[in-house]
Amino acid sequence: MNEIEDIEKRIQEIIDRIRPVLQEDDGDVEFVEYDKKQRYVNVRLLGNCKTCPLSSMTLQAGILRSLRNEISEIERVMEVK
């Protein structure tokens, strides 16, 4: 497994730990891609998370913080449609 694959695997594991909390409110999150050069993660918010007024807080305070706690290479999380 190369470095990118290892980071992507770790990202997916962290996302999988976050998902049940979002699913309690009929929302969800899906890992889309990791860009090593830009040091960001793209995710897709699903269900109620797509239209929630607190979705930016979910991205930054929830998802980004969880990812950065374990993967120092990540600088930001962005939502893609």
C-alpha cells in the first residue's frame, strides 16, 4: 500500500466512525477524495446534512477536527456536490 492509499484508508476509517452520529439525524457523509498536493479532503454531505444550516460547522468542527487529530497531513475539508 502506498502513502496515498494509506491516508485514504485512514480517512475512510475516521469517516466511518463519524457517520453514525450524522445518521441519527437522517444525515450522512461520504469520502470522495484526498488531494495530497493541496492537503485537503473532499466529502459529500448527504441526507439532512445537505440542507442543514449547520453543515459548515459539521465540516469544520466535526469532520476536519476528527481527521486532523489523527492525520496531520490534512489541512482542510471541502464539500463537493
